[in-house]
Amino acid sequence: MDLWRLAILSALALVALKYLITLIQRARSPLAALPGPWYSKWTSLELQYYFMRGQRAMYVERLHQKYGKVVRVSPDEVDFSSLTASKRIHSYNRPFLKSIMYTKFGDADGVPHLFNAVDPEYHARHRRLLSGPMSEANLKGVEYIVQERLDLAIERIGDEMKREGCADVMKWWLFFSTDVIGELTFGDSFRMLEQGKKNQYVDDLEMVAKFSGLQIQFPTLIKIGSYFPIRALREPAVASQRLSNYASESIRRYEKIVAADPWNPKPTLFTKLFKAGEEGMAQKEVVASGQAYIVGGSDTTTHTMTYLTWRVCRDEQVKRRLVEELAALPEGYRDADLKNLPYLNEVISEVLRLYSAAPSFLPREVPPGGCEVDGFWMPGGTTVGTQAYSMHRDPVIFPEPEKFNPSRWESPTKDMKDAWMPFGGGARICIGLHLAQMELRLATAKFFRTFPNARVSDKDGFSDDDMEQVIYFLMFPKKKYCPIQAS
């Protein structure tokens, strides 16, 4: 009995010693001198609390407003909101590597893809293979697919307006973006616009998008949850596995199509990757990339278009100016014509500033040996980063930052351009930005040319409060509903 008591006391003493050493290290760390709340030196509980509520980005922004452009948000995390720090961290030549946290955000089989790859050589190879089909020049060849899906989306929105008095545009923008990325990735649409209602695939997609941040923050909990009958913990893992299975089946189906007619395959973003050797990818890597595309290429466009529609519809002056510009377009216009419309692009830039799809912390790791960032020494291994939510709300760069004012982009300053980072920055900037911008231009033009008198509906008690942003890794409106009516 005495031996057991001694063993227990020894174990407790070791645990206490470990925590004591940790506290001493944190107290003596170079980070101890950084601005921030006193408790951020010792614990990350406050940060995790706001993260669980989908309010981390807002909490960190409040810290910046109180403490300045450099804030220690937890014992080993520092957030910066200055242009100099952003350029240093996201440098094209010597960028800080993505934090190890990104490895926790992968497909169901754990295969790295372009978004979560930490190894710079692995990332560079995949970006080289994937960037060609995503270039502006190559996207012209698939613009007709976006147009076809968009025509059907606008038709369905009009039908619902006639039938119900208004249409939930968030639902239809989700079906539109999901169908587009599905057809561009796998050679076949998900047919969401034809069905007009959510199915298991969309439920899984929303589940994975919602819990992606939790997967990064609490990977062990999510992984363990897949083995227990607790739905809240088990469903994200199950949904991720179903998406992985769907991506794998779709790619195998497309491979058979290519094999049957190798000289005339239907173009997709992955068509060239089925080649052997260095010009192609292993199938498991294509599957992982496919899953990343459908998650990253659907909710992001959905939420941006939802906020764009809502903000323009509730501002008569902005809507009138946009509609007048769009009315001058020739019949049969293309995306190339839309690129030349100044006010359309100003509206999109302003929406992306206030409602970035992924506006929260982008964790990077300070290189071994440490370095100086914004005048503060960062030890090697420290997690640092920026968040678009704060960069886009700098009152010096963007006067009246919370005001929706597209005209601020008529003559943007260099600082405005440098601070604008809705697609990330540096060498790891989002590879899908050209596709996203094409979709936004085409969808905005088609919607407001078809419904020039569109306005926000108050059906089901809908109000501006329902559009409050909830941010984990990706952002979405609180109610996930946005009714718009048109006369």
C-alpha cells in the first residue's frame, strides 16, 4: 500500500514539476514582453472560448484595438496586424512555413493536399501541377460551364420568388457553387440546382466546412469522436470519410471516361494530372486535392455571393449605380467584359474586404533560430500570423472601416492593396482566386441584370442581425438564410 501511495505521489510531483517548469519558461520567454492581456502568458482558454463560439477573429480584433498591432493571444501565439509583419510572414522569397496545425486538417486518409501541405517542396510540386488549369487564361475554356450553371441558378431563384414571394439566395448560391466546382473537378455536376434541395452530400459538405476549424484546434477530440456514439463528435469524421469516398469514386469514373476517349476528354481542372511520371499525381493525391477543391470552392463562393447580394440590395445608391453600369453590357457579354467594369469590381473588392470567406488567423511557424518581426524578437517555433479580419479594418488604411463603401476602391492606395488579403498572401495565396473572382463577377452581373429591383425581404422575421458573421476557419452568416424579393 505504501508503495502505491509513493508511486501516486511521485507521479503527481512530476506533473506539478512539469507545469512549474512550463510556467517559469513562459514567464522568462521573450514573448513575455509582448502587449496583450495578462492571462495570455499562461493560458489559451480565453482564445479557445471565443473560438468555440465562432468569435475568435472578433476577439483578436478587440485585442488589437486595445493593445496595438502586435498582440500575444496565447502562450505561444502572436497575432500581427501591420503591413510590415504581413509582408515578412507571407514573403514570396522566404515565407514562414505553415504551422504544424495544418497537418491536422486533411482528407479522411490523411493525405496532404495543396492547402494543408507543410513541406515546401511537396507544396511547390503540387502548386506547379495545379496552377495551370486555374490560371485566368485556362479558365476561359471552362467559362461556359459556369455560365450554364448560373443561368439555371437565376432561373430557379426567379421561380422561387414567384412561388414564395422571395428566394433564399444563400441556398441557391450554395447549389450553384457546388455544381460548378463539382463539374470542374470531376467532369460532372452534382445536379443540386436541378434537385433544388439539400442532400446528404451537401449536409456532409457543410459539416466538414463547419468543423474544419475544430479539426485544427482539437484534432484528437475529433479523431476520438469517430469511435464513439456521440453524434456531435462522430459526424464530422463520418462526413469527411463520405466526401473522401465520393471524391475517389468520381475520379475513378472520370479516369474511365478519359481512358475510353483519351484524345477528346471533357476538360476538368485535373485532366492533365492523370498522366504518368512527373507531369501527373498519384491517385490518392488527386483524390485529396479533389476533396480540398470541393470544400474550398463551394462554401467560400456561396457566402461571399450571399453577403454581396444582401449588402447591395439594402443600399439603394450602390444598387442603382451597379445596375446602371451592368445595363450597358452588350448581349452575349463574357467575363472579359466584366473585368473592365470599374464599379462592379469595386463592389466585389469591398465585399471581400468586409466579408472575407476565411478571415481568421493564418498560423505560420517562426524559422529555427528565431527572427525579429515588427521590432519584437520571435523565438524559433513560435506560432505567428495575421488575420484578414483585422488587416481589413485598419482605420488608417480604410477610413470608417465598418462602412460598406465600394467607392473607396476607385483610387486605392498601395497600402490598401497590400492590406487586402481575402485569399491569403504570399507564396501560399489561394490557388482558386481567379475562379472565385470569375464566379463572383458573372453571378453578380447576371443577378442584378435579371432582378434590378431586388431588395431584402423580412420573411420569417429576417433582419440584419441574422447576417452576423460566425467564423471558425471559414465564415458564414449566423442564420444561414438570406431572403431576397424582386418586383
